[in-house]
Amino acid sequence: MWKKYRRTVQLLQALLITGLPFIRINGQSALRFDIGELKLYFFGTVIWIREFYLLLAAILFMLLFITFVTAVFGRIWCGWLCPQTVLLDLSESLAARFGIKNSKTVRNILLLPITALVSLTMIWYFVPPPETMKGLFVSLPVTAFFLVLWFLLYLELAFLGRKFCMSICPYAMMQNALFDKDTLVIEYDKSRDDTCMKCDSCVKVCPVGIDIKAGLSTRCIACAECIDACSAKSEPRGLAPFPNYKGRILRAKTYWMGGITAAAGMLLLLIITLRPPLDFLITRDQEQLPEGLNRYSWTVYNNSGKTLDLELSAAPDVTVIGEHTLTLKPYQVARGKVLLKASGSVQKVRFTLIGSGISIHKDAGFL
Ligand code: SF4
Ligand code: SF4
């Protein structure tokens, strides 16, 4: 029965999404966007907002991945993994466990705590769970975000529900353009139509209310409920279910699209993990200072999960005036200014940031 596998996949997905904010690497969430500092904690490293090329690469990878999955597996995302489907399926199967099938009222009551948890989970991807829980009903922004998200999620799931998949979802609209004749779909076997019992069990269970016997519909979310319902009727008679998965997964398109997607994913991971542990930027300030004096603004980004002790020096023939040592906590950014005094004729200076096994040089002009 497909339902068993689908529920297992959905539960694992729900556990993963809810549990991820609790996983901590080097003292920070495994995956969280820090709005205050505009940086993304990403499994032990940090991606700063200024690194927009990484964001573009990630978007490109996601587009490739979505195209590949849709072209090969059809609407598998919609029926098996989409949070919208998962939440509705879980609330409906919980309602069924209470012995009340097809009751919208019970489902909607169950959706209240479920959407509250989803609302909290969404905030945990921006504010760490302990801080969220401390701020709930104490801090105005956290409480307001929680209540507004909860309200909107509840309205969407309870009153729009599956209609969202059929009318609003942009992914549902674009995916049919990616289908080809071998894409995995659920199809009714028309050649055996004369042996079909026409019991309409497949129609009654369909969450989007379509009749698979009438042919492939763009509204079908490939949930396989109709296969299970039909199996319950046809298997006791020694027949295979009339609706079933149809398509070819292993074909040339799978290999070349899968290969390109995997290569793009690996390249993205390599770019992220092979970045230097530290980024050092320095520019000369455009200001009028006495002869032989120049001021510079510097920014140091610690991309690693380690504390870095660093010292800033400059050469040749210049003296650094002011504080030139700094300690950077994991994933911290530090900004400051430094004054240089020349002891001769200097046109160019070389700054060196050294310490904790790192040595970085940057050149800048001197007037
Ligand atoms: S459940 Fe199966 S046997 Fe019954 S109408 Fe649907 S396809 Fe035919
Ligand atoms: S036709 Fe079958 S697979 Fe498609 S949405 Fe309905 S029950 Fe799910």
C-alpha cells in the first residue's frame, strides 16, 4: 500500500523540518538566517548577504533540481513532500485515528495546534528556539510574528486547503510544461476498462476530487490514494489496480539532467566549503588629513566556527596608530578604522592580517 510509504516519508519530512533548528553546530543553528546581521548559518559555515553570488548559485541549483525532479518524477513533490499536503494529510489521518473520517470540523480543530507548531518552526529558522520560547508572549515582535503567521497558516490550510494546489500554487502551474511522455504519472489503464468494477472507490478517496478514470488531470497530485483504494477492491479478485504509476525513470534524460544537477550541487558545496575561513576588506577613507597620515576602514568576516586572534600590520615605511589587534568570535564580523603614519615617501601600503594560522595581505593606496 502506497499510503504506508507516503506517511513514513511525510513524517520524516515533518520531523526533519521541525528538528533542524534544534541541531547546533559550533554553538549556532545548523540552518538559520540571522536577520540582525544578514547572514545565513549553513551547516557549520556562514554565508553573508554580500556573497550574493552564492545566493545566485543556490537559486540556479534549486531551479535545476526542480526541473530534474519534475521532468522525471512528475508531481511527486506535491503528493509526497509538499508541506501543504503533509500538514493536511497528517491532520486528516489524526482525525481518522480519533475514529472520525472526513470530518472537516475535527480536521480544522486539529489544525489549530499543528499550525501553531508550524508557525513557531518558521520563526525558529530566524530566531533560535530557546530565544523564541523566551520571547513568546513577552517580546512584541516575536509574539506578533507568531500570531500573524499562525492566523495566516490556519486560514490557508483550513479554508483554502487543497484548492491552493489547484488554483494558486505557481509550481503546479509550471510543472506540466516540464512533463514528457515518460514522466512518472498516475494513469488509469483504459485497455482494461471493461473489467473495471466502476465502484468509484478511487474517486471517493481522491483528495483533489478528480476521477482518474476520465484521464490524466493537471489537478492530480500523484498521491497514489486512488491506487490503494482500487487495490483494496481489485486485488481480492486477483486483478491489478486499474490506476497505477506509469512512466520510465531510468532513461537518457534522467542521466543527463541528473548529472548536471548533481554536478551543480557539488560545485555549490565546493564553493561554500572551500572559501577561506576569513574575509578581509580594507579601503582608504576619502578625507583630508595632515601630510603623511592616511586613515583606512576595514571589515573582517570570520566564516569559521573558531575564535580567531588576529593582528593587523602594514608595510613599508608606515606605522599603525591605534588598536591593531582583534579577537573574532565564531561567525562574527568586525569593523574598524586604522590610521597610518608614513616615515618616508609612500605610494602604496600592504596590510597583513595574521594569527590563528591565517595570513592575509591586502594592498591599498597611500596619498
Ligand atoms: S476503484 Fe478501481 S475498480 Fe473501482 S472504479 Fe476506481 S478504478 Fe474501477
Ligand atoms: S487521481 Fe489519484 S493520485 Fe491523483 S490526486 Fe486523485 S487520488 Fe491522488
